[in-house]
Amino acid sequence: MNSTLQNSLDALSGVIRGKDRELRLALCCMLARGHLLIEDLPGMGKTALALSLARLLGLEYQRIQFTSDLLPADILGVSIFDRASSEFQFKPGPVFSQLLLADEINRASPRTQSALLEAMEERQVTIEGQGRSLPEPFVVIATQNPLTQQGTFPLPESQMDRFLMCIPMGYPDTDSEKAILRGEAGRFLVSQLGQSVTPKQFLLMQQEVNNVHASDLLLDYVLRLLKATREEGYFAVGLSPRAGLALLQAARAWAYIDGRDYLIPEDIQAVFVPVATHRLTMQKQGISPGELLARINAMA
């Protein structure tokens, strides 16, 4: 395994106990130049994960608490008239950061949610007709409360598709939760984390992920998975070609963490469910999307 990344994961696991797979998936998502959606109940460590990643990677960090009265300008920024210069001066919003935490993103209105669409896809925003580039690297980590909770607005499919992965945090195991209660883990330890790589080094890692080789046999395997979701009667629609590209890039990042420059089927299998679940809509009941995808993964 890549020693630098292994050290980063070890440091993360000291803050967020019992979630080794979720931590690796989050780092994998960022290495693949993707955005991460974390869906779970409040108090599960979602914010602590984003803070920890920002500190470890030395990224400029901003947090937005999404609420029903949040406006697009609160995210993107606004031009303010400066009397001294008699000109409008642009005041950039929190989106102009390297790691943006969109906390409880589904509590904001669809209009406000859509303010992130261009930023997440193009890594720029258009304000008053002028395109403004965002810093590199640029990653959005969004948290989402279950839609059964009050005051939530479901993210549209186009917005969900902007996230490379969607993962739950889940409850910690007994030993991990006991460590949290003792003060041996948890958000209050984030400040003790040291920086493991610089943003420039992380950008180089993201570029190196693109060099991980995928053979034709591996591409055929990805195509079989995509086809299986399209033919499975439980889904309203199957995975798109863009989802296939996302799956391949996430698998490359997973292999890169292992220190390999080539893909194996296990890399695809490791990231398939987190990449695909939030992109699919069930049209039959009786099985969760994750369970169905795991079944497809095992069969393909």
C-alpha cells in the first residue's frame, strides 16, 4: 500500500474509530477528483471526517450550514459597491475553497442546492456573466439527513449524479463508541492531526491516479455491470455511461491506494456500491438498492 496514504488512513482512524472502510472510500473519492455525499443521522461523525481530511491534506477549508433560508449568493459570493473606488468589488463566497463542507445540504431549497451544480461539474462558477475558476484541488463533501426527517428537500437526480460516491457512516461498534466516550476518539481530537501531504502533492497524486491501467477485460467487466443494472427490473433506469466513467475512476484510485498501477476486478467490486447506489431509483419494493447492487456485483 502507498505508505503516505496508509499513514493518512492510520491518522484518520485514530479520530474516527471503527470506520476503516468508510475512511478509505472517502480518501479514494478525493483522489479520483470526485465529490462525496455522506448520508446518515446527525452525530455520526460526518463533519469530523471532512475536518480531518482537510487537516491531513493541508486544504483550505470552508463550511456552509445549509438551511431553508440560505441563498445562492451566500455560497457563491456577491459584488458590493465600494465608495472609495466607485466600483463594485466581488466578495467571494465559501465555495472558493479547496474543501467545501456542505452540511445538511438537503435542508436548503432546490434553488440554493443548484448553486453548486456548475462548481461541482466545471470547477468554476459564473457570477454576473463572468466565469471564475475555483482553487485546485476542489472537493465538495456534503452531508445529507435521511429524507424521513422534517424540513428536507430531496436532491434532484442531476445533483446526485455530481457526487462520485455516496456512503453512510453508521453507528460505531461497541469498542469504538467506548473510546469516544473516554475521549480517545472523536471530533475533539481533530485539532491534534498533523498534515501528511501538501495540496501540491495531493494534486500530483490525483494526476497519477489517471495512469492506473485498465485492460480491455476490466472494461468488459464494467460494461457487464452497467448492463446488469439496465436489465434488472427493480430499477427505474440503469446506470449511465457517465456512471461507468465514475466507477472506473474510483476503481483506479482504490488501486492507487494499494500501490498498484493496474486494475483488478476486486478494485471495481470495492467501489461499485458507493458509486452506483445514489444514481439509481427503485421501482419495486422488497430489497434495498445496496443489497441489489451487491447481488449484481457478485453475479457479474
